[in-house]
Amino acid sequence: MMPFDQLFPLLLQGTWESLYMTFASTFFSYLLGLPLGIALVVTEKDGLMPNRPINAVLNVLVNILRSAPFLILIMALTDVTRAVMGTSLGSSAIVFPLVIAAFPYVGRLVEGSIREVEGGIVEAMKSMGARPMQIILKAYLPEAMPSLIIGAALATTTILGYSAMAGIVGGGGLGAIAINYGYYKYQYEMMYICLALLILLVQVIQKIGNLIARKVDKRR
């Protein structure tokens, strides 16, 4: 086990890299996943803008990407990641495959949250002549906000887990420390420390998400 004066900066750097990968990936995943989830709902048969071909294509895309195991996907995207990011190694480069893996999952979370909105609210707005975009902005998103926030916390913790797995293929963060300093060098204490830190981060993120969701829940 390395001395504390070397261990602490290493773990601090690893924690920062894990948080950077996680929140950057979550941000870009929601840029893609939020409109994707909305589109999945509004283009279905009984949606605001029914469009069976588009809905079918979106569902196939989501199902294919969600079916791919993350480690295999990240390896398959190595050349694409290198072309887009300039390199396939390091914390910044790993953000790209993390987004590709996560945004379909985010889309499904958003879809599920919007489906929880009471149909009566939507029908009332339709009867008043509201346009689809008005219904999305003034009914779907506000009414689904608590569920969306809880889903965002869940997505963030899932992406944190993905980022830890990325350590085995050249990503940074606590996952890389656990693998390179713990597993490969038989310093299993390092693995346990990194595992404990990852569990702590998950608990903190989930707790914050739940608190915010309760704050914005108008039903309480």
C-alpha cells in the first residue's frame, strides 16, 4: 500500500476524473435523450403527433444501443472515438462512448416519466386548442419533473458505473485506479477504497436527486 501522501492526491484526482466523466456524459446524454424520450411518446399511435415509421425507427435505435454491453460497445467505438475526440484514451475521450451508451437509456427514462403524466391534463389542454409543443412544455415536462429528476439521478449513477468500467480500456477515474493500482498490482486495499468511494458517490447523488424531486413535487 502506497504512503498516504501519495495515496490521497491519487484518489482525489481519480474522484475528480470520475465526476467529470459522469457529469459531462450525463449532460450530453440528456441533450440527446430528453428529446428522444419525448419523441418516443408523441409519435406513438395515440400520441400528440402520431408517426408510426419514425416511432418504429426510434424504438429500434434505442433497443439496439441498449442491448450492447458497455465494454463491448466502448471497444467497438474505439476508431470512432479516436476520430471524434482525437484519442481513445483518457477521461475526456471516454465521454463520447459513455454518451453513446447512456443516451438511449436516458430516452427510456424520459419516456417512462412522461407516460406518468395524467391524460386528463393533456386532454384539457387539447380542448383549449393548445399546440403539441405547448403541451410538451406546459404539461408533460412540468408535471413529470419530479420523476424526471429521480430518473436523472438514476442515470447519473448508472453512468458513474459505466465510467468505472471504462478504466479497463484506458479511461481515467476511480475505476482506472482500482484496476491499475489494485487489481494488476495485487494491492486489493486500493480496490476496496475505490469501491467505497464509488458507493459513497452513488449515495450522495441519489440523495441529492431525491431531495430536489421532493422540492419540485407540486403534489406534496
